[in-house]
Amino acid sequence: MVSSLVPGQSREPSKGLAFSTTVPVSYAMHSPTQTDSGNNLPTFERAGSAGAVASGYGLRREVLSPMETLAQSVSTMAPTTTPAATIPLVCALAGNSTWLAYVLATLAVLLVAWCIGRYASYSASPGSLYTYASMTLPASLGAMVAWSLLLAYVATGSSVIGGFYHYAGLVIRHGAGRAAAAVVLATLVTGVSTWIAYRDVQISARLMLWVEVVSVLLIATLVVILLIQHGAHWDLDQLHLKGSTGSGLRLGLVMSLFSFCGFESATTMGSEARNPLKTIPRAVMQTAILGGIFFTVCAYAEVLGFHEVGQDLGTNPAPMHVLAELSGVPVFGLLIDVGAIISLFAGTLACITAAARVLMLMAHRGLAHQALRKTHVQNETPSRAVVITGIAALLPVAVLAARGSSGLDVYGWMGSLATYGFIVAYALVAVGLPRYLRRHGAFRSGDLIIAALAAAAMLLALVGNLYPVPEGDYGKLPYIYLAYLAVGMLWFWLGSHKAVQSGSEN
């Protein structure tokens, strides 16, 4: 553990409190003069808010505006990719109940967003959900959240890199009449994203903000045109869920959750956001609400459009082109492909930005090598962690691309792997919320109900991912996640054992 002041903010006055063996964000660690009798935990003392803000893990303090903080969550979620790539996958499973799958997914995500917002109203840290879990859960579960969240951000980065080389390849083939090397495209987008994340967090946030605004507006315009031209009547097949099954809706619901993954990543900007105790909770909830509305409307409109042309959305490789032709604006198909490329680049940048901050805090807490604690003196970014997470996101994509895997396959595989990490982290954080609120004197009876519903929703989503056992390559992903988690937990237990031995010797 770190024996120096841990940065963060809190609404509470200074007082002594006992917490888990990982240092909460707004606490300073002092000599362990007493322990918690139940858990043998060291005692921590509340750090004064002024001192807490002064020390920021070497990150730039309070430079991001509310909109730039929102851009981090929106870009990690990569909303442009959902209409182009994820909704067709959900439709292949859920059919006419695709819109309902997104309504239910939105409700589940809003429950989680509410829980995260409650945490973020009292503490801010680069560690995101890991920090929240470490305040309330046993140290082993806190470590599980840390490793799961790190995998989730890195694998989401790999997923959007795969999507990038797919759509970039389409545009290059359309314009130049020849294919581009997938590995080269993947390396290019990762290299540029890593350089920007290494260089300046404010440049990263501003770039992500404008990229997503332009991309989403393109798709929203197409959807509006489609609904005006063909949506004068309700699509009764969708409203009556014609041909849909319970199992199809369940599987579609699980897949639709991937559209939201990363919506909470503004919490990794705890040191760099202005007024983080207000802007971060708002960014998390706003991303969940806006994403849910956008995805649900797009799902309904896309299924409606494909009903009009008599084609199967679930098997079409270029749905936006079909909808653009149907709406009489064929140029929008190409523009949306370009927008998707830019959005996927922004998503890559956002994932590397978030993952690097989680990894840096893990290094501060002893869950990763101490060298990753370092920040760049001039840029005030977690430079070493940025490089490591960039490489980690690129490697599986480069290997799969070199073996001839399509970008959409990589997008699906790595996105599904990321979902395991997010679901586990979301569920554990929801479980710890009531205890956290009691410590802050903010617990209400409704808090327990909402936290229980959020945890139950994530548990059901996890079960839906595992049963029935996915076919083909998707069936291997749970074992990959468990193997990765086993290695991470082994590192944690070895480090804990070493710390105990060192403490007993002293």
C-alpha cells in the first residue's frame, strides 16, 4: 500500500474511519495503531479535502469541463457502432423484440448507473469502480473488480479496433478499389490513440467529444428521415413481438448490454474532471439515459426499414447502406461508414485512457508492478500505463487479423469478453453500495432495493451469457475470462502474503 496521501474528494468532515486493506480514494494511510477486530484491517484517517485535491497521482488536476467528462463515457460506449454492428447481432437473436431488448437493457443499466452515481457523489478517483469496491468489499473482491474492469476496458479497446479495421477497409476498398492490410490499420489506430492518450488528456477529451457528436448526428438524421418517410404507421409486427421467443429475447437482451459497456468510464476522470463530485455522476447517468433512448429508437427504425425492403437485418453486412438507400439519401451510407471509423477511433482512445488510469491505481495499491505508478512530468498522464494498455489492446487484434479473422468477428469476440468483466464489476459494486452509504450517513431504505435490483440484473445477464453455453468460439470466452481472473487473483494473494510476512518481520 501507499503510505502517502491518496487524492480524492469527499463531502464529509475529517474523522478517523476503518476500511478495507486497499486505500480508499479520499483517505490517507497512517501507521496502523489499531485494527478492525473483524477483518484485521489497518485504520485510515480522512484526508483534508484541500490536501486531497493537491495530490493527484501526478495527473493534471480539474482540467476537464462537464462536456469533456461526458465525452469520456460516451466515447467508451461508442454509440455509433451500435446501429451499424450491434443491433443487427441483437436482431439475429431477438427478431421483432429487438426494441424491447433495448428497453429492458436500458432499465438494467439505469439501475447500475444510479448505484455508480451514488458512489461518485461522495468520492472521485482514477480507479473508477475499483476504488468504490475497495471501500466496501473484502480486499479479494476489490481485487476481482480491479482485474475485471481492467480486462473490460482493454477488451473493449480491442473490440473497437477490430471494428475500425473492418469499416476502414470497406471505405478504402470503395474509394481505392483495393483492400488494405488489417494489421496495418489496427496498428495505425492504436498507435495514434496511444500517442494522444500519452500526450494530453484534455486534447483526448475534446477530440472524442466532437467525433461522437458528428457521428451520432449523422445516424440520428438518417433515422429521422426513415421514420418520417416510412414510420407514419406503427410496425405492428414489432409491437406484437411477432415470431419472437422468450429465449431469443433473453439472448438479445444480453447482447444489447454490450452497447452500454463503458458508460461509467467518466469515473476514471476523478482527478482530472472539474467539480468531479457533481460532473461525474451526471455524466454517468446522462450517458445511460441518452444511450438508451438512441439505441431503442435506432433498433425500432432499423427493423422497420428492413421490413419495408423485405430483407433480414440480422444477416446484412451493411445495414446503414440499405437504410440510406431506402431513405433516398444513399450518400449517408458512406458518410456513416466514415463516421463509424472516426467513432471507433474515439472509442479506442477512450478505452486506452480509462484502462491506463485503472492500471495506474492498481499499481499504487500493489496489484500491478510499481513502475506503472509513474506519470509523465510534463504531460501529467499515466504514460507507462498508457503504453502498456495500448499494446495489450492491440496484441489480440493483430494476432487475429494476421490469421484472417474479419473485423466484425473480432468486434464480437472481444466485445463479448469485455462484457464478462463489466458485468462482474457492476454487480459487485452494486452489492457494496448499501454499506458505503451507511458509512456516509446517507443510506435510505430504497437504496437497498435499487442496489439489489441492479445486482440481480447483472447476475441474470451473466447467467444469460453462460447458459445455454454459447456455440463455437464464443463458448471459449468464459474460460478465457476465468483463466485471466485466476492469474490476477493469484498475483493479489501472493502480494498479500508477502505484505503480511513483511509486516510480521517489522
